Amino acid sequence: MEENLKQLQSEVIKIALYGPESTGKTTLAHQLADEFNTIWIPEFAREYLQDLWDNEKQICRYEDLLPIAIGQTKLENEALDSANNYLFCDTNLMVTKVFSEIYYNKCDPTLDKAARKHKYDLFFLTDIDVPWEKDDLRDKPEDREKTIATFENALIENKKPYIKLTGSIKERFETAKKIVHDLTKAKELGLNSIDFVEIYNRNINLETLENQFLILKNGIPKINLERPAIINDGIVAISEDEAKYYSNYFEQKSKNLKLKKFVPASGAASRMFKFLSEFLNDYKLGEESINAYINRKKDKNLPVFLVAKEKFPFYKEVLKITKNSLPDYDNWNIDTKDYGFIKTLLSSKYFDFANKPKGVLPFHKYKNHIATAIEEHLNECVFYATSNNKSHLHFTVSQEHQHNFEAIIETIKPKFEQENNSSIHVKYSYQDKASDVVAVDLVNNPFRDQNNNLVFRPGGHGALIENLNQLNADIIFIKNIDNVIQNHIETIALYKKALGGILVKTQEIIFNYLRILESKSVSNELISEIVAFLSSNLCVSVIEDFSKYTKDSKIDYLFTILNRPIRVCGMVKNEGEPGGGPFWVLTKKGTIFLQIVETSQIDTSDSNQIKILESATHFNPVDLVCGIKNYQGQKFDLTKFVNKNTGFIVDKNKNGKPLKAYELPGLWNGAMAKWLTIFVEVPLITFNPVKTVNDLLKPAHQSPD
């Protein structure tokens, strides 16, 4: 009997149409077979049961199910020789098994075993959102929700790869057609059906994934630095008086603009506390002193933390909980006390700071309260991102931590609104799962975990271009969650508004040029003026053959160059901080343009590139003001201005096994590579990131009292 239920294996891609009665399985099987120029397998049970009804006026009996299963298996196996790459099966043994359990509350063990064992490249679960149509064999118009749930649970329980189809007959067909094409592509990439369903559910584009695999295999071309951007050669220097002028200009113009502050804040604070986590993992309490550990590990951060721990804004609260949880604390020696303090700080039972987002951590100690980075950003937002008594603040967060942000905002927002006579509107977004990337092993095959599942990694900071693309504002200020200050807020606001003023003033000139270019009423003198403006104000040189273009071609070319989003980036003098810097970059076509470049994007084996890198005078503090609308007030599609040939290949480790992953072009470099760009020098005081917990000891994060 089991031999009659054995499913033959084949290279043919087999798709099973699966679901309750009257859900469009037969129609879809027929449509797909026609589309892919192959055959489909009808439902054996329909002919079998119709004969039973016509001849004996009998409906399906329990003893009929095994012959039906045998007949269905025989039809499928025989069809393999005639199938053209694909075989669409109107039904399958899993359907028979589920019906048996619904109608008779049992299933023949032989049928049950075969149904579980039969494999298909994909199951299409047909939903019940189509009308139930009566015929001689259908008898379950009621309880359709319960029935579809039973069908879906059977797929989940048996770990079958499936995708649920909903919508009209036409919509289902169009969706299914695309899915089959994508499944084929996935198999060509070395992915299995379970992989494909996971990728589909994450809404990851297969062409994008294929490109990422090629990048991981072939590497990313290194950026060719031409020279560093310096004052009067790519970077604009402004005096304090000029800053005040542009700040005032911005305040005047902002009354007619919608402003927004965008704060990437989803990352956990694990790096901030890395040296403390390493201490807890490696320190041998009772076997060595902390001083011995410091010498053994050559740890320069731990002694600073311990000596100055009373200056941290969280010190008193952590000490209190440490003493309460460790009754013998006061009798311990200093090493044991310090160990207990750090353990409480990082313990998941208590503060768990390393696993929380930076935004919710205590950053600053004031006379009457402790402020988080969230609070400081709210304060800044009111100072420079307010128009007509309205402030708009947007955080990118991880979904599991949004409630922490909301709780803090709910507590502090009324105070800021009352003090500043303004309303503050806070919204959140998550990094899109569709931007996740698939890791590979060292020979570029998809990396798999202990359960043979693909390993997905976040696509990196550059994925936030999608979040930015969803915002609706005329001017957007961008600043990282950890770049806040406890004092000198007026100076911060002055230079933020100055950057905004430079952007608005530049936009006005660009928009005027675009309107004239669009009209085609352009003199040769104006064309020369625009070319000069591009060179002097935006550091953009026209193509070498520009002078040979016809007038109409020149107009079209200049229109394309000017009609794009614009960013004004604050640059601080380089004092050895890690990260990106401003450079003139040489393309393969021989053109030169300004770009923010990370060290990892440069060929460090090239001595000339290293020399250019080391001669850089400025650093990118992630201090941006962005204009994301065109001269007609319409939003740009920011994804069209990404340089997709950039990005980063990172080496990571999972469960002791090395892996590689692609990270998307960074938000301020590759993701904005095709924007109009202005670099402006700003004071170092505007840059106060908290990369490690010890950065909270710097003057910018300490009360001046």
C-alpha cells in the first residue's frame, strides 16, 4: 500500500494548490499551467466522488480516502514526464489528510505518513475570500474561517513552505505568477523553498539579493580619493557673524516651511559598554586584582571608569540597587565592590544598559533630575526645528523598545511644550525588514544556523534612507541619538539654524534656475551663470564635453544636475575621531565630486590613498540639514539618488562560525551620494558623541556647576 503512495522525485518544480473547497484551486492551477506552458494535475477525488454520487448516490466515505490518495499520487507521478519545468497540482495528499481529520476526526496512518512525507517546492494556500459555490460534492459553506485555520495549521505543523493567496481571481493569478518566477530565481541562487518563503515574507527583493551575493563574491570597488576637502576647497568656512546672519535668515523663512528633526536611534548600547562587558566575562574575581586585570588586558578604559564613576548620571541609582541586592556590599573590599557595581549596571535583572537603546539611558545629571538623550533631543528640537510654534521629531527605533521611548516622551513633553509655548509632535519608524541582508560563509554560500535556516542581518545605517523617504517636510535636520550636549544649547542651535539658512538660500537660487530651465527660455549667458554657480557654490563641474552640446542638451543636462535633493553638512576639525570625512572623489568617468567617505571604503594598501586620508583636516559629525522636495514642492524619491555600488562588507561571527555580510551604503555617504552637497565648517563644540560610556565624563556631558 505504501508503495502506491510513494512520490517520485524530479527536477520539475512542483507547486501544490492547497486549501478548503471552493477557494479557486482548480482555476488557478489551469491559469498557471497556461502561463508557464506546462500541464496541471486535476483533483482525482472529484471524478472518483462524482462517479460514486452518480452511480450510488453516495457521498465520500472514510474508506474512500485511501483510494483517492493512491489515485492522486498516480496522476502526479505520471505527469512528471510530460511537465515542462513546472507541474501545478490542483490538490495533494495533505488536503486529503486534513479533510479526513475534519470529517472523520481521524486519518489512515498510511495516508497520514505519505501526506507528511510528500514534498512540493511550494504550497499556495488559497484563502476563503472568494464566494463559496455549491455543486454536487461541496457541503461545507459554514465555518470557513475555522476550516482555513485548520488547513494552515497543518502546513505549519509539518513545516511545509507555503504562501497564502488572497484577493480576486485575477489578483491571485498575478501574485502567484510573480511568486513562481521569483521561486525559480531563488533556486538559481542556491536557495531552497524554506529560504524563499522567509525571504518573501520579509519582502526582500530577489534581484537586490542577487546583487548583494555578487558584491560579496567579487568585493566592493574601493573609492578613489582625489584629495581631501579643506577650507576654500570643498569646505565653506563661516564666521560667527555669518552664522548669525544665516540663522536669522532661516528663522524668517521657516515660518512658511514644515520642519522636522530626524534621529536614528534604533541601535543598542552594546558598544558603549563593550569594555565593561569584556571585564565581566574575563575578570577572575578572587584570583586576581582589578589592577592585575587592567595590566593583563592593557585596558585603558576601565581605570577611567572606576576612578570617575561617581560623576556618571546613573551612579547613585546603580549603587543603591547594588547595595540592596548585595547585603554584604559594605563589608567587601574595593575590587569586589567595583565588580558588583558593574555587574548590577549590566545585569538583565537590573539595569541591562548594554542591551538597551542609547536614547533611554541616563546621559546628563542636572540639579533636580537626570536627563536621557531623548530629553536632550526634545530640547534641541524646540530650539531650532520649530515653525509656527510646532515642532516635529522623528525617531527610528526598534519595535521592542518603542514603548520605552513613548514612556519618556509622555513624561517630559508637557514641560517643554509649556515652557516654549509650542506643541511637539513625535513619531517613530522601524528599519524595514525588507532591507535585511543574507549572510554568507567564507566561500560565499548562504550561511546557515544550527537549524539550517538562513541568517539575516540588518542592512546597516544606510537602510534608513527608506525611513527618511517616508517623511513629509520641507527641511529635515539629522542628528544621531548620542550627539547631544548638556550645556551650550544656544551655540548648537545657532549653527544648526545657520546650516538651515544656507540650505534655504541655496534652494531659492536653484529653484529659480530650474523654473527658467523648464521654460526653455534660457540665454547662453544664463547657461554660463548656472555652470559657474554649480562650480563655486556646489563644487560640481560639468561634463568635459559640455561645450559641444546643443543648447537644448545643455538645458536638459543642467536641469538634471540641479533637480535633486540637497544637503548641507556640518564639518568639524579632525581630532582623531573614527568615522567618515569629506573628500574629493574621482569616478571612473573622470569626474570629481564631494563625498563623505569612511576609512573602510578606501584601499589602505595604496600608499597614495593613505597619504590623502591622513591629510584630511575635517571630520563628519553627522550634522546634516536636508531639503527633500523639488522646486514644485513635490517630494523626491530619495532611493533614486543612492549609489548602489557602494556599501560595506563586514566580517562577523555566529556561534563560533565566521560569516560575511553586506551592509547597505551608509546614510550620509553612499545613500546620499547623488545629492547636491555643501560642506560647512562648524565649531567642535557641536560634536559630542557618546561612543563609550566614558564619553559621558567629557565637559560637554557634565554639569558646569
